[in-house]
Amino acid sequence: MSFKTYIRSCTAIALTASLFFLSACSEPEPATNGAPPDMRLLTSEQYRNIIHDVFGEHIEIAGRFDPLVRTDGLFAVGARSAPITPKGFEEYYNVARSIARQVVNEENKLVLIPCEPVDASRADEACSRQFFTDVGRALYRRPLTDSELETAVDASGKVADELGGFYEGVEFGLTGLLVTPNFLFIIDATEQDSSAAGGVRLTGYAKASRLSFLLWNTSPDDMLLEAAAAGDLHSEKGLVREVDRMMNSIRLERGVRAFFEDFLDLERFENLEKDTIIYPAYSINAAESAKEQLLLTIVDHVVDKDAAYPELFTTRETFMDEHLGRIYKIPVTRPDGGWERYEFPADDRRAGILTQMGFLSLFSHPGKSSPTLRGKAVRELLLCQKVPDPPAEVDFSLFNDPNAPSRTARDRLTAHSTAPSCAGCHKLTDPIGLGFEQFDSIGQFRVAEQGVEIDPSGDLDGLAYSDAKSLAQAMHDHPGAPACLTNQMYSYAAGRAPGRGEREFVRYLEANFSESGHSLKVLLRNIASSDALYMVTKPEQGPDGVRAASLKDSSNKERGS
Amino acid sequence: MSFFIPRKTSRRQMLRSLMGGGVVSLALPFLDCFLNTNGTALASGAPMPVRFGTWYWGMGHTPKRAVVEKQSTGPGIEFLEETASLIPHKDKMTYFGNFNMPLDGRSNYTHHSGWVVVRTGSAPEAGGDVPAPTLDLLIGDVIGEGARFRNLDVTSVGIARENYSARNTYNRAGAEVDPVALFDRIYGPEFADPNKADFKPDPAVALRKSVLSAFTEETKDFVKTLGATDRQRLDEYFTSIREVENQLSLQLQKPEPNEACVVPERPREQKEDEYIRVREMDSVVDTHKVMAKILAMAVACNQTKIFNLVFTDNFANVRRVGETYTHHLLTHEEAIDSEIGYQPLTYWFNKSAMDGLATYIDILDGIPEGDGTLLDNCLVMATTETNYARLHTIDGVPAYLIGGAGGRVKQGMYVAGGGDPITRVGLTAMQAMGVPVQTWGTKSLETSKPITEILA
């Protein structure tokens, strides 16, 4: 790392005014070699955020985009390989049409279109140009090229004249913009940079996008685009200034929520189902509240309080609403059915996010708890450990004794572990999951299963625990938890798992994270202001042997850059 | 759950109403006069379109309770109690028994390798891996032109990811999970009823197509800026655009009259208490029936030539109300009843799946087309991922080909695989559908031997 980069870290440190963070500048950022530029498909949430930021939250977005494939533990990484299928494009097209219709309807057009046409019954090139210049910059995360702008203006003008309506033209043109790859993919545009190791660097606008999707999960705002246009993001001072501005924005909450939704695989809530005969307290409202409770707890803890990440596993503070009150058997007094702060008593059986309904219900079966699923989730999601796939050739009759008396999950799983082919994996998962057995499939507390008292004791990688609460303490103390978070947050930011040349950098992040008292905000800031996040190599050679050009090298010059 | 009631309009009723209404432009419905004398081709000489579909159920069969295993290929399938509901249709299908899945040392990724091998001819290298295109898409590449949707993918278990049609691991569209959304996608404002008396193309549609083309042209320059991998993804993007452009083009053309096409009634929206029960087997059965009817009519109405329906997913995330275990968990955890010799609850789920298949066949076979039924002009491949779910066995995985494929396949056959790779079934299906493929599959799954005994 250069001396300048070291200074940048210290500048950021000074801005945080954090004693923990001051120690973080003890080591310079290790040099990294980056990866080829790529393009990532917008997630549904990013798509929604952009549309709402550009046109307002009243714009309805009804549609179901193709699911992304979770790769290396994150959808953000899968987005790097996601194509647009025919069905997917059809959906994007229909959603785009719906959005464009709403933008030009009677209710919105005077607000969302910055000018009025001279004659609304025909094309108005000047007004159309103004609209597409502004909106195009917001949607593409960079100014439109001359050619792109002409395409939008010409297309909308033709429609306006043919159909006899300026706003119809804008509607059709906007639909076109919303289905281009420049909008649907986050693109790593590059430009020549003789000072960079690989001879190329991300353009300022591409850096702005990378930064904005990391911190806010949406496209860059005006100020960030202006900083990109001015070249500020290529300087340490300019980058740190923007990082700090964005870290202090209320939008940071949205970015942190998006990361944890991905990190904890909360998309699974979409398909969560429980048997309401077995669990009468369960409802769709309760499930939605369970997800929100997890995210409210996380954001309150790591953003608002800037408290240590491992304490998420032990904190007694959370939020409750009426739906969760029925699950937790806690009276919720707020009359409007909204959220209220709640602190579990010191002697309560629960502490931390792993004893909340969200985690407990997400990693259970519809009609029963699952120590295996819960243990696997802890290993894979929170400790970044791979639990091998189950072997195919298992004869369950070896340990399924139909004449055995009613047993607890521990009894059943102990039987599993007698089969050598099963034991290896079940020993990884079950000792963790059994610690949560005092909570049923929807997270309700219980002391017995089928009349037999539940024994929730065990050990986590040598850290003994007696129940879920002390298991939570063991997770708090586990060195793998912050290391995993560091690795995944960098993967999330870069859209790929760290490469070989980045291992030292990840260790550097871990060390700084630790020295900061495991402040997630410090980790996030270190990643966002690092050289590593923006480091790229030359694009891959094209199949026809033509070296891939950059947007800036192409004939279409970016406007206003 | 409401079911649509087909609005059957007799020719006399239509003429009377048209005359009474004073409509001047008149297009006759798809009548016998549009067919050749034996009802197997359109009067224009073009053959009746042949379509391909897949149907999927999870967890295979209960051993010795589904189909009597035979040592030789020949006419006659002997269904047992689990498949009893298929008996009325036994002459419209072929059963494939004792075909194997050699994995060449690669892992059997439970409940995944099975479906991937059957549908792609290649074994996955990891859980979630889809190493090659599924055969429905390969068939669609050959016969899919001319319909509004290149393929329609539907699942009745409420999970969009549960779609066993994919180009590769990442290029795997989400399936339709909601009957109302499925209906609206097919029969919404863009649907051109082939039997509607008058047809007026909407000028806005041509403009939409023109605008889309303009932006597509503009985007093509952008490809030059990308690396090789991303160029491939952009190629897929352009292919997808062409599908929508094709849809817009079709909206500008008057569809050929089609008597078989009767627009179904829009299903009602699901209520919350139904949504929460989406994977209870009773609910799955209802949803499947509604969606199957919508899908079958979409085929009859020439909205697609490739149609994929998932009854239950490969992990059978379905349950019976009040039971703590899902179908999948039961296959592993339920004890074998020593008196009857099998797992009774698991059997109940397996039988429900076969009842669902029978319902689907009823629906396809209940739509008249030409001098036969829609089923006669379709080939539906019904597959699962395992032979015996309790042990994750993949050798001997059962498979069915249902329908006449426009006379291209023989029906009512039992085909004894003799341990041959299951890819022979897929190769046969592709050749029957006109795909110019001589060899299919990789490594030990590679085959160039179609099952000639069933090719007509």
C-alpha cells in the first residue's frame, strides 16, 4: 500500500473520532491485484430502491424477477453470473411499462417531468431531451452518451408524433431505458490509467456505483455523481469525503439491512411455511414481523449504537409488536400495533438474534424444529464453514427403530450419529442446533418434547454451553464469527469472493475490525475507502481476439464527465 | 379454489349473435373445414403442431407398489395401487423401467443429481449445478417458433425456484407460482383470441416494437466494452429481447382460428389463509388442477409449444395438515410398516402425485383438437429424481412419456431398460420431437441409442 492510502485510513479515523478506530491505522493497506471488471444484475431490492429514489415511493412496482443463485454464500456474488432469461426480460419489460405509465399519468407528470411541452399533442424535443438527460443519468448511474440520448429522444419523438401525445412518447422512451443492460446491470466501466498496476482503473462513475450499492443499496445520488464527474473519487481525499458523507446518511440503514438480508439468507422468509394446526400462534404477519425484528435489532445495534458485532449474539435488547407478542408470550402495550423497544430480563432464556423467532423459525421444518438445520445455518452463514452434503446411500432403517418410545430430537440425532456415514456432518451441526431445542419450530419456548425434558447443553468448537443463552455467549466469543463477517462483507462489496491476492487484505480488514472493538461501521468504512474495492485488471480478451474496450474509449463519449 | 368453466360457444350460437349484432367483419372459428379430411393437418397442408411438455413430481415411487417390473419391452403397462389412477390412460403413455444413472464417481447430490441427469444428460459437479441445457429447451429451440411464449414454466408448490428447466446453473427462470399471475400473463390484454370475430392490430404495439429495437441497436455497441463471459450474458439478453419482440410481432398478426382454444375463467385471488397452506397436499392438488387447466389451454391456444409443470419439488416440501413431517422427511424418518411392507404416509404422498398426473392427463386429453385431443398432439415427459427416496436410489428411476406426439410415438408400451442409461429416454423424446440430435449425454451417460421400439 502506498503512503497516501495509509494517510487516507488515518483521515477516516480522525473523522470517526473513535479511539478504537485510531488503532486501526497501525498497519497500511496491503496491495491487491483486483479482478477483471464485471457486471452484476440488479437485485429486486436495488431495482425497487432506484425507482423509488428517482420517481418516488408512490410508484408501484409489481412483478417477480427471476431468482438469483446464491453463490459463495451470497446473492450479491450470484448476481455477477446472472443472465436475463426470456421470462426475466418479459417481466422487466412489463414492470418497465407499468413504471413508465405511472410516471406520465395525470397525477405524476407535472412533478416528475421537469418541463412542460409546448404542445402536449406532439413531440417536444427540448423537453424530452431535458427529461432523458436527468432521468438517464440517475438510471444509468452516469450521464447518457450523445448516442444514447439521441436514441431516447428520437424514439419518444416518433411515438409522440404517431400517437399524438408527448407524454406517450416519454412513456415509451422511458420503458426503453428501463430495459437496457446499462440500467439492469451494475457495470464496471474502466478507463486507461498508466499509474495503475494493470493499466486500467474503474471510471469515477463505476466507483460511485460500487460505493453506493455497498453503503445504500441504491444508485449514487447527485452529489456522488458530481464527485465522480469531477474525478474526486480517484483521490483519497475525495473518496473519504464521500464515504463519510454516505456513512452519516440515513440511507446507510438501508445498505446495512440489505447486507444482512443477504448474509443471513433472509430471502428464505418468502417461502417460510408452518403448520397452523401444530402452531396456532403462527401467521404470515408473525413471519413478516420476525424478519423485521431481526433487521431492526441488527440496525439498532450495529448502526445506531455502533455496538460490537459479536454482541448481536448476546444482546437482550430488541423490538416487539403485537404479532410477536403472541409467539414470545409478552404483552405488547403499544396501542397502534407498531413496534416498541423491548429488553429481555437478565434471567430470561433468550438473548441475541439466534434466540429470536426469525432465526429459529427460518431454520426449522414446517412441523418441527431442526437442530441440524439450525446448526448448519450457524456453521455456514455465521462461521463461513462448509458442511458437506449428506451422503446419498444412507439406510435410515439402521437407526430408525419403529418400536422405540417417543424421543427428543437429541435421542433421534444421537441415533443418527451412530451411522459412520452420517456422524461426520451431524457432529458439526447437531451439537450447535441442540442448544436451541428449547425453542420449537416457530421459536416458542418449551421445556419438554413429547413429555421428555429437553437437554439444551453442548459445546461449540470446544466452548461449552448449558443452554441457548450460553450458546449465544459461545458464539459471541467464537473468533470465526467476526472473521466470517469480514470475509462476507468484502465479498458482498466486491461482488465476488476474495481472490488469492486479497487474502492479506482481508486479514488486514479483520485486524482493524478487531482493533475497533468489532465496529461494523469501521469495517464498512475501511472496505468502502480501500484501494482494494476498486482495483481492476484488464477485461478478459474477447472471443474474437479483440481487446475489450472501455466505455470511455468507445466512440460514445460520456457527457458531462 | 375456483376452477374455470370453459365457455364453449357453438357455431350456431356464434353466427346468431354475430348476425344479431350486425358485425360486418367475420372470421369463422377453427372448424373442421380448416382441417384436412382425416383431421391430422391444417387445411393449408401444414401439419398439426406438435408440442412438448414436462411434468415433475418429487420422491419417486414406493417400491413394488407402482408398476410391475418386466424384463422385456412390449405392449402393456401393469399399474399397481399407487398408480391405479393412471389405469384409464395406460394406452396413452409409455413407462420406462430399470434405466440407470451412472455418475462416473461423481457424488449423488441427493434429490438434485437425479433430475439433472434425466433432463440434461449430464451429472452435476456440485449441489445446485446444472451443467447443460435441459431437453425441453433444446426441443424448444427447434419447435418453439411461432408461439407467443418460447416456454411456460409453472409450479404448484409456491416456490418459484422450483423449475427444472434451465440453460445452465444461472440461466434458470423462476416458475409461475400464482394461478392468477399465470392467467394474467397468458390471457391478459395482450392475448389475441383466435376466435374473436374481428381483429384490429393496435398501432401502439408496432411502436413499442420499434422503440425496443432502437434501444437494442444502441446497446449493441456496448457489447464491445465487455469481457468474454459478460458478452455471453449479453448474448442471452439479446435472445431474451427477441422473445419479447416476437410477442409484439404476434400481436400484430391475426391469429389463425382455433376451435380448441376456449379462454378459461380467471381464477380468484388466493386468500391469506389459503396462502399460508400453499404446501399442504390438498392445496397443492387444487392449485395444480387450476394451473394445469390454464397451462393446457395456453398450449391449445398456441401460446406456447413447450410447457413445464411441477407438481411437487425435488425435496417434496409438501405436507399433510397436522403432520410434523414433510413428504421428504417422511421418506427418511417414517418406519416401514411391517404388516404392509412400506411406509404408509410416504405412500399416501406418492399416490397423491400419481393422482395429480392422472388429473393432468385428463385435462390434456379433454381438449378436443382435430380428430383427436390435445394430448394426441403433445409429448409429455413425466419424471422424478429418485427411484426410492428413502435410500436416495437413482438407478431404476421411473419415467413416463405421455401422449401421441402427433403420431410420432407408440403408446401403451412398457420399456425395459436393462440397466441402460436413462439418457436413452431423453434422446428418444428429442428425436420424436424432431430435434436433429444423434448423441446425447456425457461420459457414461452418453448415448446414441434411441428407443426405436416406441418411435412410430
